[in-house]
Amino acid sequence: MLRSGTGRYFSQTAITSPAPGRLSRRSILRAVGAGVALPFLDAMVPVFGRAARAAAQAPPRRMVAIHLPLSMMPMYFFPAKPSTPDAAATTPSSPYLDLLANLRGQFTAFSGLSHPGVGGGHAANASFLTAAPGTGQPSFRNTQSLDQFAVERLGAATRFPSLALGVQKRPTADGGLAVSISRSGVPIPTEQSPKRLYRAMFVAGTPDEQAETMRRIEAGGSVLDAVEGRAKALAREIDAADRERLDQYFTSVRELEQKITRAVEWEQAPKPKVDYPEPNDIADANFVIEKSQLMFDLMRLSLQTDSTRVITLHISTFNTIAHVPGVKEDTHSLSHHSNEEHKIVELRKVEEAQIRTLGRFLESLRGVAEAEGTLLDHTQVLYGSCLGNASNHANNNLPIILAGGGYRHPGHLAFDEKANAPFANLFVTMLQRLGLEADSFASSTGTLRGLEA
């Protein structure tokens, strides 16, 4: 789905003011069911002014994370001759990495990374960007994902603070295959429709659509107006622990007010024009490569127009027979190949097609000039899985690629394949590359050695 500045999810219809001019903060909150009078904060400076100032300075830094729940076969992904974090740069060579030969010097492959305490086979996918331990256990509770951690600190300089996208056959009702996770540990549903995504980013809603959206919001009533006085009275009667919880509640209300203000301002601004026709959705889930390519095209456009700076994409081939020549079985069955040669041959065809699609996306970013470099230079692209080997459900030695971002990419960094380095160390490195002051994230023990900016 498309995540607006409010944290809510919208279709392609737009939210707009019923009259010209800027709405007061309190009237905006009433419209969505939350009214609390607050002082004017620096964070409420109109987003257009901040965006204009940012545009006049250095190019923005961006982050994309792409998740493959069925991983990649290790014998075709990892280079045969690994380098160490302290060794000189090497040219990574493996059947899969060789498909990215035109991009050498623009990416690094990693081996010997994993999330400590994260297991459970496929269940570990939920922790790909969170590193939350205990996956697969009844007591498991997820935590905030890397992308949402970054969004909270980057601010709302773009129309969409983040995009959570997906290519999969049947999205689960509980978001179990989502990799973007809110601060409260709730999966953020993915937008599956390229057509809806395109319209939300580049097509203005009709006046009737905008009016209908506002009517739906107003129909929600002023819920917080109704409980505000009661909550403040209650604060005088409760203990310190409950007062702290109540303070967290009011803090979330303040954040909601700021986000709604920014969202309405963005909806009043014209959407960017692009030289790309509105796409049609591909109904057949087996065309997973074509659907991925279409989503990659829109991701490039969203970054190029600065519609967002943070994107996650979940590409699932569960229960699909990929539309790739020579492939006859569904990809999940092929991933459990038990070393059967015909299954390995078919699975390799699927995974090679996926790698080529990644390569086309990276080359499209490299083809967009920006300031003194390219869009790829200013965009970190993380690609990988929380399964190290889908055939035996292993969650160690994860296949990971990091491309772009302006790093001096060494080609391949190999850490101990038995005593893996924390994958979250790479997250800290990425956050710092975004310009954020972050010394730790989840299970990290520092930054990742060998990857220099």
C-alpha cells in the first residue's frame, strides 16, 4: 500500500482541503478524528520550503531494500575465492554475480552474515529488516524495520516518506510476508498494483474523488476530542507507570498532527509529470519477472522525481511457475530441490532471471545523471534474503548484495561462514551513509568492516 505522512494507507484518490489556503492544525486533526491543541513546532515548517532548500544543496541520499523470501542457491551466488574485510579489493566472480559484470565496482557481495537468534526457516523472513530474534516461536514479537527507522529520522521531505511494495501471488492477511515493519511491530501491507502506484504518484485525483476522500475522513468523527479531557483528568489519578504510557499516547497524537499537516500540504501540491505511460497490472502471477520489472521501473521513477527516498520491495515466487523458458515447476518446490539435478537446473533459470532484472534496475539508476554523479551513486540498494539456503531452511550465511550509495565497493566481503558477523552491522553502515547519527540497530555490534564510503 501507499504510506502517506499520516501512517495511514490510501488508494489513488487524493486528500485535499475543502477550500483554498492552508488548514489550521486543529481543523486538520478534527477531519481525521484527532483534535489536540499544540504549539507550533519547527517540524511543521511547510514541506515545500524544506524540499526547496534541500534541492539547492547536495543530492538527497536514498535507500532501497529488496527481499527474496526463497533466497538464491549458494553454490551459484557466492564467489569461489572469498576475500576478507582486510584484503585488497577483488573482482567477485560466480555464476550469478557474473550476470552483473557491467556493474562491477558498483556493488559488493557479502558472505558470512546472519541475524543472531533469527531462525525458523521461512519464518525468518519477517526479520529481514528488523533482526528481531525468536522468529517461528509463539512468543515472537517483531520490531521496527530498517526502512521505517530511517524514515522517522529523515523527516517528510517527500510526498511519500516510504513505499512498501510487493510482487507476490497471495498476500497474507496478517502481512506475514511483509518486510516493512512499524515501530509497534506491525507489518505494513505492500502495494501490489503498479497501476495504483503510478496513479498515486503521478495522476491527480478528480475533484469528486478528492471530495469523497475528505468526506470519508470527516465521517470518522473527532475521536481524540472526545477522550482528551477524560484522559487529562485520568492522569491525575494514575501511577507513574501509567502516566508514562499516557504521555506516550499524547506524543503519538502530536506526531499524528504533524504528519497530517504535511500530508495535506503535499496533496495540495501538483504531482510530477513523467514521460512514462500509465501501466496496466499483470493479472497472471506466474509472470513474476515481468511484474518485478514493471515495479522496478516505477521505483526508478519515484526516486528520480524525489517522490520518496525509502523503498522496500518484497518479491515472492511462492506458488508460482515463473514464466521463464524451461521452467515447469513452481519455484517453492524447486527451492527444496534435495540436489535433484532437474530441479536445480530449473531453479537456476528462475534465479538468473531475477538477477538480470536487478541488473537492469541498477543500470537504469546509473543511467540517470544527478549532480556530479548518478542516481545510483546516491541510492543504496540492498538485495538479499533471510534464508541462506532454502533447500534446508538454513538461516545463516545469507546471500546479500549492496549496490550504489557512493561506496568504494570492494567487490566481495567474506566473514566467518560458521561464526557469522551480524547482518545488522551492515544496517548501521547504511544508516550512517544516509547521514543519520546511528551507532547501533537491533543486534548490531558496530559498523561493517571493509565497506568504505
